[in-house]
Amino acid sequence: MEKKNISISFDDFSSVNELCSADKDLCNEAVLAMKNSHSPYSEFRVGAAIKLKSGKIIHGSNQENVAFPSGLCAERVALFTVGAQFPDDPIESIAITAHTDKFSIDSPVSPCGACLQVMSDFEQRQESSIRILLYCIGKNILLAEGIINFLPFQFIEERLVN
């Protein structure tokens, strides 16, 4: 037996004002995206903003449906929009934020496993990592370079795409 370790790396900013202007702008775009959330059941609004290599910004927001689990997370709404409309424009970064009136969100909210796997697939397709910003409004921001820092055991099966 051989014991192995996995380590992750991320930056923890105490305020959005500590970010470079491009990252700060993308976090603000995620807040704008959240305004289109359709979340009448959970009342948990999520917004995602993707910056493409061309400079385009793509918004996504969670979209719930009374027929659970027919809804879709903000991240996948944005990612699938990129795949459908801008397949040749690589993703540079994604900012994700959330808000609810039910309680205080005191730390950044991470994407679910399905969203992380979709991000992984995009990284594989574009052969480059995606910068991921998790923005807790009015609080801290986590920044990681690449999905490996969130999903170290990604499902990657190259024989399925050949």
C-alpha cells in the first residue's frame, strides 16, 4: 500500500475590493446574473458570470421548476450557453455568488458536483484551466486556478471522445 495526499490551492480575499478590476467586475456581473434567478421554491438565488477569451461575459442564474429536479444550476445554465453559442471561445474565468433572504450566507458557496464535472469537461475540451471565483457578497472571495482544486477525482475518460 502507498499513502498519497492531495492538496488544493486557492486565494482567500477578505473583500471584493482586494481583487484586480477584471475579477471585481466579473463578481459584480455574477450579482447581476443572479437577478434573473427563478427560485420561488428554495428562495436561494445563484448567479454565475463567465468571461470568455474574447472578452464576452455570459450570465447564468439558477432556474427552478415545480417538477423537481427539472431545474438547473446557475453555473450549468451559463456553461451550456457557452457550449451552445460560443463553442470556440475558451472560458477564462467564472464568478459565482448566491443570496437568500431566509438567512445570512457567511462564506462563499461552492458549485455542486454536477456543475464541477461540467466545468471539468470544459477544461478538457479547451485544454486550459478555468479561474473560479466564489464570491460571498459583502464578505470574502475564494479564487482557485482550475477545477482540480475543487474536484481532484474528475471523471475523465478520453476513450469516450475518440
